Amino acid sequence: MSYKILFIDDEINSLKTISVILKKHNYTVFTAQTVEEGISQLQKHKPHCLLLDYRLPGKDGIEMLKWLKKENINIPVIMLTAYGTIEKAVEAMKLGAFHYLVKPVDPTVLLETIKEAISKHEILSHQEDISYKFPEIIAKSQAMREIFYIIEMVADSNSNVLITGESGTGKELVARAIHRLSKRKNHPFIVVDCATIPDNLLESELFGYEKGAFTGATERKIGLIELANSGTIFLDEIGDLSLNLQKKLLRFLQEREIQRLGSLNKIKVDVRVIAATNRDLERAVKEGVFREDLYWRLNVVRIHLPPLRERKEDIPLLVQHFVQKFAKENNRPIPTIEPEVLDVLLNYDWPGNVRELANVIERAVILSTSGVISLKHLPKRILGKESKTNDFSLNTLNLLEMEKALIIKALNETGWNQTKAAQLLGISRKQLRTKMKHHGLLPISSNQNN
Ligand SMILES: Nc1ncnc2c1ncn2[C@@H]1O[C@H](COP(=O)(O)OP(=O)(O)OP(=O)(O)O)[C@@H](O)[C@H]1O
Ligand SMILES: [Mg+2]
């Protein structure tokens, strides 16, 4: 796919030279010489990025930015000007421009900036997309987006769901999200870890028992399935269930009734079953350790969570999320992250997936006392695993740049109100001001009481 760029500039020469460069790099270019013409081109072609000259005859670039804001049109804008001044840059940034370049622009810089603007815009606009329904699941990769859609689609049905994926990929998180988005959300969500509860105990845990059902049954006990009535039961590590319990679970799934141990009464239970495993259930079926009929009962909807190494695009967002989370939990200011740290994190293959990443970041946040996370705060095993085959582009992933983009976005959303923007970002106003200063977003003479 070729990205579309709209370039508004009154100088024909500039329009021509830059257009040639952009077309060479596979962009589709539309041009305009005035704001009015630009607006009509924009409405007609819906470009991915706008290159906007500051000084135009009649309405200028700032007017165009104001118009975009008024119309609520969300497009990354790169301002170009022959007169670089901080005030103008700040004004443009306040109005939502992504970047500010001084003419004559270096083609390499321009191309890099466009690439970055478009990719960041995609990150940000995705977050406004459906992912807002999953605030607890941090992800932007296509694979995870598809999972968001599946969750949304199945949440309201009563289908059993089987969630598979390596350890630490977020299976429980997804199970909870399904419950939360379902009509059952105000009823219990009960987690049963089939791997850690011994088999004989698990049966009575799941189905409950009557007083006197066996030696030691001094009281009636309501089982977890019954407790989950009207809600959801999450059977974690289902692959570890014994054949005996598999049979009993299957009977429950077929009849939707349970019998407490030591009772002849059958009790109707309305429970949605979500099962998860990091095992290869298909293989377990072939090997005869997992019942095929149970497998088919559970596998009505299948959600497979890809390992983190197959969705590295999610790493920067996750890093940012965990840095904020652990800084907050440990009462630390949010540290910045050196670019080479992100580089290493992107190159590592994360056998423990998101859980491992969270642990690494927590440790780094605690170890870094200077407000900066650098390589020395990472565990050795991660540093050792530099792979040369990684083709992941870091240009688009500078975390600091992303932070800046997020700050600008928050400020724009709150009408440049620092207190509200800080709230939106989950940091203090003072931290926000420090960051704004760092990113050159504070006008030199700005007053403190906004
Ligand atoms: N996309 C994500 N965004 C934010 N946190 C995540 C994400 N994925 C996983 N986590 C966090 O990582 C940890 C592991 O997730 P979870 O327990 O859901 O994994 P799991 O697949 O059930 O792992 P296991 O198979 O080991 O039980 C949790 O703390 C969870 O909150
Ligand atoms: Mg789990």
C-alpha cells in the first residue's frame, strides 16, 4: 500500500522538488497552494500525512491547523517554514502539529519524519480504536487487534472458549476481559487452577460435597462450579486435568447440571466455561491423555495468544505501560529509557512472554535511581541474547518520541490544560512540566499557573 501525502505550499519549486522525492519513495502525493485548496484536497483524498508550509498567501498554516482541530480531523501534520522560531514551533505543536522542520529541508530528515509521523499516528489512532474497550490489555499488533475483535464478538454469547498460548502471554487477562464484557459481568468470575490442586481435592472443589460424603466432610461444601452460577468459571491449565475429572467435566458440560459428592440431587447451573492451557491439546488428544469429546466441547471458540517474540510491535507500549505502573507502585518518578535499552528488549526472544517483560521492567525501575533506565539495569540473560536477524525498525520506536507524541496528544485533548493532561497521562503536573521542558514543549516564558 502506498501512503498518501498532501503537501500545501505556495512555492511551486518547493512543491515540485519535494513531490519528486516523495514519489520516488513510493508515496502518493497531492498538492495545493492555498489553505482553501488544501482543505478540498484533504476532503477528497483523505491523506495519511499533511506537509504544511507555515507562510501561505491569505490564510496561513496555523489557520489550517485550527481548522483541522475545529473539524476534529486527526491527521499527522509536519509544518515546514523558512523562518524557524521557537514561538511558532510551540504554537504549531499546541495546535497538534507532529513536527516542525525548517526549510530548506533535508530530504532524509523529511522522509524519516514522515515515516515516524505516520507510524505513530497509527499507534495512537489504534488506541482510540477498539482497544479502548481493553484498557488492561496493552497491545497494538495486528494479531492482538484480531484477538480484541474475537473477544468482543464472543463476550456476549454463552459459547465455551479455549484460550491457548505460551506461559505469560495473557491468557488469564483475556479470560477476564471476556467475562467483563459479557452479560455475566456482575456475577462471579471464578478461577480454578487445575495444575496446582491435587486431583482428589479438585473434584470436591469443583463439584462440592454433602456433609458425611466422605470421612472429614463435616460440613456441606458448595463447589466452585455452583459458586460460579450465572457467572464464568475459568479452568486454567485444563491440559493437566486427570482423565477421571475430564469425564466428570464433560458430563457437566453436556448436561449443565452438577451433583455434589454424596448427593443424588442434580442441580442446574448456568455457567460459562473458559478454559486455558499452554499445552498442545491436539497432541494430548492424539496421545490419548486428553479426551477428544471434551476437547471439542471446550474448543467452540478458540483464542490463540501469540508469543511476544512474534508481536514485537507490542514491546514498546508494554515497556511504557510497565514503567509507569511500577514507578507508581514504588513511588518513583517515571524514569526515561535509554534507546539502547529498548533495542535490547526488542532483540530478546522472551520465553516467559509478557510476564517476563513485566518482571524485567519492575527490576529496572527499582534499580535505577537516577531517573534513567540504562543497560546496566537489565539482567545479564537479556543482554546476552543479541540476535543479528532482527529486522525490527527502531526508527519508528523511539520511546522518548512516543512519550512526546502522547504528551502532545493529551495536551491537545485537554485544551492544553496541564493539570488535566497530567491526569490523563497518570502523572503529576510537576512531572508533566518536567517532561514538557525536556521535550521542548514549554514556551520559554510560560507562566506556572495554568
Ligand atoms: N497485553 C498485556 N498487557 C498488559 N499486561 C499483560 C499483557 N499480557 C500479559 N500481561 C500481564 O502479564 C502477566 C501474565 O499474564 P497472564 O497471567 O494472563 O498469562 P497466562 O497466559 O495466563 O500465563 P500462564 O500460562 O503462565 O498462566 C500478568 O501479570 C498480566 O497482567
Ligand atoms: Mg495463567
